[in-house]
Amino acid sequence: MNASVRQGKLIKGQTGDWEVVIGMEVHAQVTSKSKLFSGASTAFGGEPNTHVSLVDAAMPGMLPVINEECVRQAVRTGLGLNAKINLRSVFDRKNYFYPDSPQGYQISQYKSPIVGEGEVIVELEGGKTAAIGIERLHLEQDAAKLLHDQSPSMSFVDLNRCGVALMEIVSKPDIRDSEQAKAYVTKLRSILRYLGTCDGDMEKGNLRADINVSVRKPGGPLGTRCEIKNMNSINFIGQAIEYEARRQIEIIEDGGQIEQETRLFDPNKGETRSMRFKEEAHDYRYFPDPDLLPLEFSQAYVDDLRAHLPELPDQKKARFIADFALSPYDAGVLVAERESADFYETVLAKLSDKKRDGKMAANWVINELFGRLNKEGHGIADSPVSAAQLAAIVSLIGEGTISGKIAKDLFEIVWTEGGDPRELVESRGMKQVTDLGAIEKVVDDIIAANPDKVAQAKAKPQLAGWFVGQVMKQSGGKANPQAVNELLKAKLGI
């Protein structure tokens, strides 16, 4: 099915239904070792003001020099968003005076960004999808950090972050409810992490979003928007949108008007509060930065970057579905995080028969491994069961050496004690019994002891499952279920 902007969940007000219209500006810190216009380090967690060059501190006579790696990462991100790459772009000065900006302006891009229109396909409930349009992506420098809790009488400024490269990814107002908004940020973060252009670490502020929220009667003209600044949690984004939409609806239904303003979200109270009235673009007095030439590169440069892009989540998902008959849901779970997809791919590479066991491997990764990791609070990076060990367990099932029940016992041993699954099966006598003679004796004994159940099973063949269960129990789960089924059918005459 074609993805398109979808009707979101309407909000019921006193005067009927309301539709929320949401656009986002996501600020993603570019993965690079040095800043956008200087050679200072971008490493996180240094002592205040230790990763600062004279350019970052805006010392007189210092000139910015563009970091080619940041340009490369921005173009790669644009390609990953199916966006138009502009071969010529211009850096502008965005003028505002604030203690976190030593220059008194921010070097950004205004009318001529490095990346133009693109789109992100997001997965919604029930297997539905929606296409969220990307308006633009531009490069700009981050501000410094103000520290308000170091002194009772003054604020301190840490310039370590000042000048770090940001990609501002601006969506079109295509998002229609809080669930779509959360799905969009989740998908965008996943694409950036697959590309390696931003680590997506929201706790460190390396990915944060400004959310523009307005409400209207369904299909009506756009309402006045309010911007919620600096959101660095996907759950908080959902909460902020829900609160802000209801706040605006109540004001309008009470006869008031929405003022265009910038607001902050208080996660402790679960509400937004006013920060300042919103500036317009002309308030920033944009003009081309006289210290930087227009940024120009060739189509061949872009084509080369495109040719070396990694496989992205949507492509990987389609391949998993086509090659291993995975359900769209299971494939989506595996590709949501690059680490999960990499783990599954490593399991696949070590299977004795990929075609036979690929789907079973996915079930084991998602249900047994991820389930246990979540339960015990582990990430996939510190999983006690390696991809090679899990592949060995799945291969042993596929080969008929162990049953699914024995496999669960084996998984438990490997999780708690470690070891080579094949060696453990040998040394602990866990092999599945395929010797028909040994199984036949167990089947005969159970049939002889349960004549009433035999009569029931002959009348209703589906009741034969009771016998299968008894045989598996008597054999400690080691009997081959297929052999048991065939023997029972023959002996019961069903």
C-alpha cells in the first residue's frame, strides 16, 4: 500500500472533534571528531571549557573553516531521507544576543540549505504506514551550555558544546497525533544510527526536538502554532503534544485566541508553560556569512556517497521478509535498532542452514533472547548468550538433534553457565530420541494404561494430542514429536 499523510486520532472537545497538526525540527548532533568550523574536539563529558578553540570562543580575527566530514555526513543523511541534495548551499548568520553564543550570532543556513525535500515512512498500529514529508535539512553550529546551579548569584558558561555541528531536520506539518510524532522520531533516530551520522543519544542531548503544535477543526484552515522547545525523550514528546493540544482546544472553546509563542515542557507536572513569544525569521536579521564562501560540490561526489550507503531499516526489513518469510511485525522488531539487526545477521551467518532455520532464528532472537534481556535489564551488547551460541541452538533444533523443549533447557544452561551448545548436548545426554523402538515401548505402555482415552481419540482424532503430551512427558521431552505422532496415528488407527 502507498503511504500517505493519515488521519490521526481526533480529540473530542465541547464543540466536537479537533485535529492536531504537528511539525518538528529535530536537531541531530553530527558524528564527527571535530566541530563544524574548528578543530576542537566534540568528545562528550570533558571538564568545562576544555574542548574550545579560539574560533569557538569568538576571539577577534578568528575565521571559520568548514569541516568536510560534517558536510559528508549531512549529504549522507539527506540521501537516507530520500531527499534532494543541493549542490550549492549558503551559510548565513542568524543574529541573536544570548550568553550561550559568544559570537552574538549563530552560523546556520536559511534560504539555501544543503538538503531539500525528502520523506520518512513511519509504521503505525495495525500495520499501517504514513509518509512524513521532510522540508529541509541544514547544517548549523550548536550553542554553549549555561550552568545555573553552580553559584547563587551568577550563571556560568561552558563552551565545550559551542560550535559542534548540528543537522536541523525540519518536517512538513504532516504529523497528526502524538503516536505518529513518536513513531516519526523513533524512525528518524533509527535511520541516523544506521547511517552513523548521529548516535541518537537523547540523554546526552545529541538528538532533541522542537515541536510545533496547532489545532483545527478536521480539514479546516491551520491554527496558530506554539513551539515546545528542546524535547529529549520520545515519551515526553508524546505527553507534551497531548497536553498542548488540549490546552489550545480549551482556550479556543472558551472564546480565547492562541498566541504564537515558545513553550517548555515540565515532565514532573506533565504540562507545558510559556517561555517567550515566538520570534519571526526577520527578527534574526539573516544575511550570508561574509567569512564563508558558498558550499559547492559535484554530483559525482553525491553519487559516490550514495553508492556507499549502508542498507537502511526499510530495505533490511523488506529483505528479511522476502528471504526468510518473516512477518512484517517480526522483521520490524529486528530492524528497529541497528544492534538488533546486526545480532540477527550474525546468527544467520552462523546457521548450518539459513533457508531452513532463518525464520526460527528470528523467533528465538525476538521471543527467547530479547524477552530474557528485557526481563533482566540487559542490552543486546551485554547479552550472556552470543550470536554463535544462539545459532548453534537453532541449528540443533533444525537438524532434529534436540526438540524445542530441550532447546529451552539448553538456552537456560548457556545463559547461566555458558559453554558450547553442541558439546553440552553431548555431555549432558540431551539428544532427541529418534530410535522408533525406544519410543514405541513408551507409546504402547501409555495406550495399554488408558483404554478410555483410546476410545475417545478414535472417535475424536484431535484428542490424540493428549497421548503426544504423555509420551513427551515420559521421555523427558527427548522423544521426536514427529515420530511420536506417526506412531500414535498408526497404533490408534486414526
